[in-house]
Amino acid sequence: MKRIFLDHASTTKIDNEVLNAMLPYFSQYYGNPSSIHAFGREAQEAVDDSRSHVSSLLGCRDDEIFFTAGGTESDNLAIKGIAYLNKEKRKTKGPHIITSAIEHPGVLEVCRHLETQGFKVKYLPVDTNGIVDLDSLRVSISNNTFLVSIMFANNEIGTIQPTEEIGKIVHEHGILFHTDAVQAVTKVPIDVRKHHIDLLALSSHKIYGPKGIGALYIRNGIKVQPIFHGGGHEKGIRSSTLNVPGIVGLGKACELAKKRMTKDMIVMETLRNLLIKNILEIEESYLNGHPEKRLVNNAHIRFTGIEGESLLLSLDEKGIATSTGSACSSQKLQASHVLLAIGLDPVQAHGSIRMSLGRENTREEIMYVSKVMPQIIEKLRQMSPLWNR
Ligand SMILES: Cc1ncc(COP(=O)(O)O)c(C=O)c1O
């Protein structure tokens, strides 16, 4: 059976060029970049090259990129790292950190943890398309707010936030702006200066790089308290011997993305639009998320009378991999906090499915999914107590 992967928001297959670039750094160039001998210097050169490729994709300087173990760690380092430097604010009133109700757990859970440490957090509402309410942002900012953390694009419904406007508002108040850009990087052109971003989290395995490596952009001059203490790697911001093969992989993934991103975006958007158009021909099916301001690879659809998990399993039987939520929460079977935040009720939320395309998907695959989906929906509806036609 042919297998079709439509779950690229959860992870991507490593690109062959990325893998080939990494391989020599496991066996041939295995030096520790902190060592000053030739083995170490070879590894350090590769790390420097990688840093340039990451910075070039974001429009920042090389010394503003810090390697981490992934998106979650970058989010933790950014938010805790700024919060710990503002500990005295815990005694003051008003929100200290402002975030949105639809963040990934990598941000939400950090904020919840900080609440237990005495910080106050405001979770901004979003509209029915998943866009953060900017008026609510403006009125929420208080004298004690030191950080705003709002994701660039949502991992479930794909909605892209008005990041530039958010950044402007935040900077007008002299506050720092962090964005979780794990889903947006390579699918939205990002320029950290233009978008007024101070801290940005990215992850390699979402962009055809290896798992277990990511980066945090920290604007020059911004102080972040480390959360790992040790040998003082990454200018003391993130101790631990550098994951050289992983870093080389991330660098290569960014280098490739920079070259091919414009074309990839057009191809994915065309196929994604075809998929949405075909699937929405099914009776009582609806698109979740913003109709235009959405990631080029995201199709998130809700079907009346359908239970998302059953749909996912039926599609899986046909070789089609999709998701009912973010990969991190898909085992919890709770209604998605993102779908509840855009105003869906729990039944509607459970009747939704995410299909996220990648650069290797083809028109034939999309047509196959478009053919199979109505048959599965009809079969499931015949058995569904939620479908009373
Ligand atoms: C928006 C977002 N932030 C953070 C993460 C976590 O990234 P990582 O898996 O590299 O820790 C993910 C992964 O699903 C994500 O989609």
C-alpha cells in the first residue's frame, strides 16, 4: 500500500542532502568544538558555518543565534531566561508576561509554571479565525509587563499572526517580544528586524533537519539567564557540548530552505488549496483557522457527525497519515485548547482533522486523499450517533 504523509506539522523526513552533510561529523570530524586542536577546530568551523546559515534565514547576525535541543528548549530558555532576570516584578501587580490562549505547550506550560513562581500571566483571546486580539494586547500591557510571547503561526490551525504589528505595539511600550516560530520558519518569510522580534524559537525537525536540535535567536544586547549551568558553551547561555552533527544538519536544512523556500511555498499552497477545495465539497465540512492568513501547508477541516480519532484511524488504514491535534497532545484525547479558543464546542473540536503538507507531496497523492475522504466520511457518518440525517 502506498503511504501518504500529511503530518508535516508534527515532523518531517530528513532531507538526503542534510543527512549527507551530517554523516562525516559522526565519524570523521568528531572533535569537540571547544577543543583548540585541529579536530576541535574542524568541528568549530562547521558550527560557525551552520550558525551563518541559520542567521541568514532569519535576517540576523551570526552571534545572535544560540543552539539548543529543539523548539521546546528554545521557548523555555527565552521565557524563563527573561523572567528570571525580572524576579523582583513578582511582587508587583498587573500582567508580567502576556501570551495567547493558543500557544503550543512549549510556551503555555512554561507560563503556567512561572505562575506557580509568582509571575502573573495574561492569556490573550483570539477571534474565530485564531488571530490574537490586538486591542486586548494594548490594554493588557502594564508597567510591570516585561515580555510578550505570541507564536508566529499556530501548529494546529495554521493561522499566521500579525507579527509585525504585534512587535511594533510591544516595542512602543519598551517590552521584549518573543515568538515561537517553530511552524512558521521556512513557510513564512521571516525577517526578525522587520518583524520587531527580540527572541525567536525554531526547531530543526520541522524543516527537514534532524530531531533534537533547534535554535534561539536573541537580539544583540538582550540578556537571558541560562537555564542550564555548566561549562559555559554558547557564550554561557546554553551549557553542554555542542551537538555538532545536529547543528550541521540544522544549518544545511536552513541553507536549502533559503534557496528553495519561495518555490516550495507556491507548490505546497497550490496543492493545499486543491485539497481544501476538494474536501470542502463534502456536505457539512468546514475549514478551521483563517481562510487566507494561514500556513501554506495547513488544511484543518471539521466534519459534522464525525469523531476525529475514528477518521484518523480510517485514513491510516488507507495509508494516509494525518493528525487530530498537535503531536504532543494527540494521545490525551482532550478537546484541543486551540479549537476551544476559536469558539468551537468540544464535539466540533473532536470532529476536526489536520492535514499538513510537505515539499514531497504530489498532486496524485492529493487526488487520492480527495477520493478516499468522502467514502470514509460517508461510512463513519452511517455509524455515527452524532449524524442524524
Ligand atoms: C509551535 C511549536 N512550538 C514548539 C514545538 C516544539 O518543538 P520541538 O519538538 O523541537 O521541541 C512544536 C512542535 O510540535 C511546535 O509546533
